Amino acid sequence: MHFTVLKLLLIFVLILAFNAPAFALEAGQSLLDRSKAWMQKSPSTSSFKDLTDSDMTKGLLEALSIATERTVSKLGAAGGYLENPSVHIPLPRFLGKVDKALGRIGQNDLTQDLEIRLNRAAEAAAPAGRALFMQAIADLSIKDAKAIITGPDDAATRYFKAQMSPELSKAMHPIIEGSLRDVGAIALYDKSLETYGDIPFMPDVKGDLIAYSTEKAMDGLFHILAIEEAAIRADPLKRGSDLLQKIFGAP
């Protein structure tokens, strides 16, 4: 048997070992025929090579823009953080003892209300991340775009988290602070600590509520962005254009 055919069969067998359900043979179809068909349709081979750098970059920008808009819309809506268990912001650990102590005197409604307001503040601040994400998307290099397209389902999210976390934190910190003040969380925080301080023999509590809320709000943004990115890659109905289907289309 010709060496090229042997090589092709070997590649196919290795692929089959990890992806058996996707390569079921049709009636009368040989392994060689199926492997040739898959290799021709795979976006990582011939069809992917047909894409220009401009196509890949344009398509990725479109996909990430859609994912960003959906992320901001979801988290910026009422209940976006509060009612979603995967991004809900709990009381910080440094307030755990405050919550317990206030509970013993029947006043932990203060800390329970504070938790609600932390989430409301994150919801109010979520839209501010849109411009930062859009700028990061626009600054993508062709090399980065190719790596993201051929990477795992959350490749873009991982890239953004690594590249823009410091800038995003710096930009969102004052926004979160303003949101916390606007929703009354800062005043409630101060009142909770004041009430806690009136209880005899309680240890001091130290912590940065604004830094904590900023970190948790960012975690929520990246978490939902990863979900939206994976959905765009996997679901043709969410891809938005023929170009995205060409780039992310399944073999």
C-alpha cells in the first residue's frame, strides 16, 4: 500500500480513537473514504487554509463583538448577577463574622441587604466593560486571532483575561465604587460595621469592599463571556453571519 495512504489511515485511526461518535461510517463507506471526506471538510485543513487573514480577523471580531454584547446585556439587566448562581456575588469572607454576630441579635438583615446591593452595583457597572472589551478586540493581532480561532471554546476569554485584567480592574474600580454608593451599599456597609462594633468583645474587621466587588464583577464578566464564546462556536443559529459559519462551522 502506498505510504501516503498508510499515513492517512493512521491519522484517521488516531482521530477515531478520540472522536468515535463523529465518524460513524455510512453504508458501503470504507475507512479510507471516510477519512478523506473528513479531512476535506475539516476547518483545520483545506477549508481553513482557504480563509484569508482578513476573513479570519473580521470573523473573529464579529464573533467576539456579539459575545461581548450578549454578556453585557445579560449581566447589566436586573438580576444579572443577583439571580444567576454562577456569578452571584456573596458577602466577602471578612464580613462573615459580622453577619453571624448581627444574626445573634436579630439584625443580620443589614448584611443580607448588603449582599443584594453588591450584586445590584455589579449589574449597574457591567455596561462599562463594553468599551474596554471592544478596544481589546480591535487591538487583536492576526497571530492572536489565528490562535483563538483554532483554540479551545474559551480561547478568546482566556486571552482577554490574561491581557486586559489589570486595565479592566483599574477602569472598573471607580465605576464599582460609584455604583456601590448609588445603590446604598457603602452606607449599609458602614451601618453594618457600626452595629457590629456596638456588640461587646467583637474582634476588628478589615477588608476592602470595593476591591472585592470589582474582582467579583470581573469574574462574572469573564465567566459569561466564556459561555457566550462557546455558544457562538457551537451553535450555527448564534453565529450571526455566513463568515462566522465558514470560520467556526463544524466539519
